[in-house]
Amino acid sequence: MDRKEHEAELEEFRATIRRFATDAFAQKAAYWDEHEEFPAANRALLARLGYLGLVIPEEYGGSGASIEHASIFLEEIARVCFNTGLICQLAVNGPSRAIEILGTPEQKARWLPKCVTGEHMFGIGISEPGAGSAVTDLSTTATEDGDAYIVNGQKAFCTGGTQATHVLIFARFGKTIGAKGIGALIVEKGTPGFDIGHPGPKMGGRGVGEVELFFENCRVPKENVLVHGDAASTKSFRLLMSSFGPERVGNAAMCLGVAQAAFDLAVSYSSERTQFGRPICEFQGIQWKIADMATQIHAARLMIRHAATSLEDGFPKPLDAACAKLYANEMVQRVTNEALQIHGHYGYTREFPLERMVRDARGFALGGGTVEILRNTVAALVYGRSFDQRRG
């Protein structure tokens, strides 16, 4: 397929997803937020149509789509319904992708087909109460005991953890410090010693709750180990982190979708709203806001496209992914805030979706690497060296 045909195919895919998302999810987007209710019906529909398996290889029942297609998919879903976008992000760039990259043939055959059908829903347990950005400070342990590992520890902010049937957790294998010894294993809901907390109230993304996970002498079979922690080096940790590289691009794509929705509303409203006897779009102050928003959205879309297509070993280059997420995280906050401003006090009311978009957008800059950590990452990649953050 030549470039022209490829572009035409992508635009057709975008149009298909946009129509589907608008028809299926737009009407109840505000409902999930207001009632803090998980969009179970939306997830069931996504499963029935095969979208939960968008990037899973065809041999396991998925579509085997590219990161580029996944980015467009997430953008268009988030443009209509942020909470449904979170469900899609978990399915497209969450643990199932890590399993597809790092899992054994047996693990892939065991878990991936049921991810496609929606029978399995995976959450992620990385952050801890005392180890957020400093993920290498995590204290959850996995201690070998015969044919299993005994897991002890606590995880925080597990998105969708209440509904998850399985959770992929990062844990420390052996008595190590820092990045050495960190690996990952999958814990099934209902395993003795594994408890899930109640969702806490949060600012945005309120339809997909976040919970704490508790492990007390939780016995996990060895066949559930995705990556065994390497006590002699940081190799296993770096392998795990690289497998979640597409998550940053997906996060950026969702930012783009929310920003595009806010921008479209601002353009429409400013064309219709009149003050001083004329539409407010005729005032230069509004024109400049719209121009800046359009420029920032365009720049984010180009950065995301570059990260999704300039691949290394099949995955986004770390620098490209970090730059795309960093820029999109801050762009969506500026754009949604300006869109609300253009709507005036109407934008501040809950009768308009702008206040919800502002709330939803804020969380992007926290999950999957804060914008501060991303700046550290970008600097380290530019300099080609590591910096010890503990020294300030």
C-alpha cells in the first residue's frame, strides 16, 4: 500500500470510529461522570464488536492493528466519552499488550483470547502509597516458595480495579533495592490474600474508579510470572517499562481527543454567541484563542503520529513517546481551559460539558508518568545518561 492509499485507509478508519463512538457513546457520556458509574454496557458493546482486541494478534482472536490505528481509535473514543476511552486504553495499551510482548506462548494462549471477548479485564498495579513517580522505590515483594511466589504489599490508584478479573503488578523479587529485582506477575481476583479496596472519590474519569490493592501472603503460581525480577541488573525493569511505551502514546491520543472535542465546542459557540451586537468570533481576542488552540492541537497530532510510526523494535521510541505525552498532557489543559473561558459562565455550569472536560483532562498529566518525570526522561535521553534524582 502506497502512502496515498495508507492515508485514505486511515481516514476511513477514523470516520468509522467517529460515527460509531458518536452513535454509541455520546448520549450517556455525562451520565457515567455524574453517577460515578462504570460504563459496563459500553465495554460489552466494544467486546461484541471486537474492539477490545484491536491490537491483539489475529492468532489470538484480535485484529492485529498498528499503534497508529490504536492512537486514532483512542482519540475518537475519548473525543466522545472519556470514561469509555479509559476502558479502551486499558484494553489497547494495558497489560494485554505487555502479555503479548513479554508472555510465554502458554500465557498468551491462556489470557489473550479472553481479553478479546471481554471475559478478562486486566488492571495495572504499579504505584504504591510510598512509590509513585519513584517507582523504583516500590516495596511489594514476591518471595519464592516452591511452585509459587508469596506476594506481600499494597498498590494504589489501580484504574478499573473493581471490575478487573486480573491485575498485573510490579513486585520486587528478592532482597534488592532500586530498579534491580523488579519484575511482574499476574494475580487473579479471588486469590486468597488478595483484597481490593473501595474506589475513592476523584476529580475526573469518575466512571472508572481507582482502588487500592492489598496483598497479604498471597500465593501466586509461578506460571503467572510475566517477567522475573533480575537481582543482578536493571534489565527486567527496563524490559517492563519499555513494554508500556505505547501507553504513553495512547495517553497522548486521548488528550488529543478531549482537546478536539473542547475546541469544536468553542468554535461552534463563538460563532453563535453574540455580544455587543455581533458574534464573539468577530472579536480578535477570541480569534487569537481559537488560533492558539488550533495550532496546539495540530502540533500534538503531528507528535503523536510521529511517535506511533517512528518505531524501534516495533514500539515507539522512548524520546518520541515521552515528548508526545508531555506536550499533549499540557496542551489538553490549556485547550479545555480556554474553551471553557470562551463559553463564559455557561462553561462553568454543569449544563455544558466543558467543566467535565477540564476535570477529565487534568488526570492525564499524572498517570503513566507525570509531566515532571517526563521532563527528566526527555533530558536523560537527550544527554544519553542517567541522572540521580535523589541528589536533587
